Amino acid sequence: MSDIDNTLLETKVVAIVRGFAPDICLRLADSYRQGGIRLVEVTFNQKAPETWKDTASAIKAIRTEFAGQMRVGAGTVLTDEQLSICEDAGGEYIVTPNVKPALIRSAVERGLVAMPGALTPSEAVDAWEAGARFVKLFPAGALGPGYVKAVRAPLSHIPFLAVGGVSASNAADFMRAGCVGVGVGGNLTNKEWIEAGAWDRIAAAARELVESVNF
């Protein structure tokens, strides 16, 4: 297993950062680190290609500032161009909302860990066979822990992440259903806290989430 695999299996949480400037992403990463999270995903905005340079800057800043402490990758990766941007910025993994085998294989060939998003068992198997290290079940909150448990029955060899609508209040339910980790965005990026500079509250929320999945 790679260092990314080990880190994820140990800490069980990927923090998702979407729509923030690089300096805010860096502050968020620091708060997550203080709360015990060790992986952060900075997402691409598909509607605004002009922001992709900011995504790259955030990835590079986090990788540089927290070398050896935080692992950083890109989220909502849909194209080879975005994969290259992530790689050039020092990203170590990609997360996608869909299953695109060619993109997964390309990421693996470049030495990046691929965590594609799947909804159905067929998609999950396609992702795994293409080289995914983890498959994120998305949107997990809408599917529920029961769906996770049902999918895992025949696919227990695939390590699943629950992403979408996951929080400290339900994360443990997804872990008990068989997921190896969770991805959390909105519940860790409270805009009011960010605007107020309440980084300690964000760190506390991160800590609560980590504790909920490590029961």
C-alpha cells in the first residue's frame, strides 16, 4: 500500500475544500491538521476554468507548508488536463465524482492514487478494475448506510469511502456499514466561522469528526 493508503486507513477522513482562495485553503488545512485530519482534497470548479490556477496554488501551498503532516490531492477531476494540473502542483491523489477508467489508469501510471466516485455496483467494479485504490460511494447521505451495507455484501474486497451528506452525526453509521473512511466538505467549511476567523471552531469540528469515525 502507498503512504496515502496508510494515512487514509489510519485517520479515515478526507476533508473536502471547495470554492476558497489559496490562503483560506491553507488556513483550513492547518485547522484540519490540528483536529487530526491528515488528508485534504481541493476541488476543481468545472464552471470556472480561470480558477483552476488557484486550485493548483492551494495544492502546492498545502503540500509545501505541511510536508509530512498533510497529504493533499485534487477533487472533481474530470479531464487529463486537470490530472496534469494536480500532478504539476504536487498533488498526490485525485478524487472524481464519476468512473472514467482511462482517467483512473492515467492517474495510476503517473503514480497518483485514484479515488473515483461510484453509485452502482457495476461502476464500483469498473473503477476498482481500472486501478482505483478507494471507491467513494456518492452521494452517500442520500443512499444511506443500508445501501452501503448491501453493496459491500458482494464487493467486500473494495474499500469504500462515504462521501456526500456525511457529518460527525452519521459518519460512524457509514463506518459500521463497512466503509473504510469518509469524505466531508460542507460540515467542515462553515463559511460564518471562516469569515469570523474562528479557526479553532473548525479545528474542533475536525476533531469531533475524527473521533466519530474512530470509535
